[in-house]
Amino acid sequence: MSIIEAYNEAWDNGDAEALAKIIHDECVFNPHVGGFTMSKSDILGFVSGNSTPTSEHNRILFENAEVGVAHSIVHFANDSDSEAVLSFMRFKDGQIISMETGATPLSEDYKLIGTDE
């Protein structure tokens, strides 16, 4: 299983223990909002809390031993608009050492092209 697949599976299952094995201790996460940097413990706090964002239509656009690029539709627990999120990750020792996201807010009536949803 790829690093991104393992990350997505752990996140979707709310498995903080599995996520802790995938995220490097020195991981730096620069989310697309807030202008701040998060650490491994911050990321694990999200998945362990009651307001974990959920995702669907997860796609791996590119992944090798050094970097990965993924795309998904993310839904937030705070009732904000869902977003199309693009993530860029760097890997070290088979773990995520850094992650940065960019996002586009989606209206409530968005539909993915090619689907009836």
C-alpha cells in the first residue's frame, strides 16, 4: 500500500495509531487556511477529536518514494463549505515529513463531472 493510500485509510477510519506510524515525528503541515504551521501532534489531534473532516473521491495524482500529490473533496464538521483540496507531500523514511494544501471552496449544490451525485 502506498503512503498516501495508508494515510487516507487511517484518516477515514479515525485510526490515530496508524496515522502516527505514517506521519514523521518532524512533520510540518502548512494548511491552506489560517497562515500557521501544524505539527504531527496537531494532525493527530484532528483525527482524535470530534470534528474530524471527512473526505471523498480521494485520488492519488502522483506518488514516488520522495513526494506525492493527492486530490479529494473534503467536508468540514464546522458546517463551512466543502472544498476541493490538493495536497503536496514530501516523504522521508517511508513517512510524511511535510504536507501543504491548496483548496477551492465548493457550493452546496456542486456535482462532480461525470456523476449523478
